[in-house]
Amino acid sequence: SVPFLVRLFPSVLTKFVYLNFLAFPFFVDFRRPELLVNNTINLHLTTEPGVRVGIWHTVPSSRGAEARGQDQRWYEEALADAHPVIIYLHGNGGTR
């Protein structure tokens, strides 16, 4: 009966292969990354009209003391300085 159900509902197979309906760790608010990861803030970028991409900006531990207690503006200015930026693309899990 499982192959028959997969044939009728192919999206069910996708859900069980990728498990993108689960957010791990459970019961964590991903909109507040500073509770999970040190020196991190949640930002949104507008890539084109009508498209907003959520990002986490994490500064290196060498700038951790400087970042502690700073607001969003400080993190935005840190993105514009001469330090390199590493972009990590996590996949299609639906969470950061």
C-alpha cells in the first residue's frame, strides 16, 4: 500500500525524504538567533521587488566583545567594512 500512496501523493515522499516540515532543534524561535548563537543578529534583505530574504549575520569571535550589546545598525555597518564575508547556503530545510 505504501508504493500506491506514494504514487498518488508524490509530495508525501518528498516530505519524508527531506523532513522539511521539522524545525530542529524543537521549540526554538529562529527569529531570535542571539539566543542560540553568540554575536548573531537576524536581518532581512530585499533582493528584488517583492522578494525578502532572511539572513543571520554572525561576526567572528575576535569581534565578539565589540559586538556584545550592539544594535542592528552596528551589524549592518560591520557588513560594509573591509573584512571578508562568508555566505553559507544551508539548503532547502525551511529553517536557518
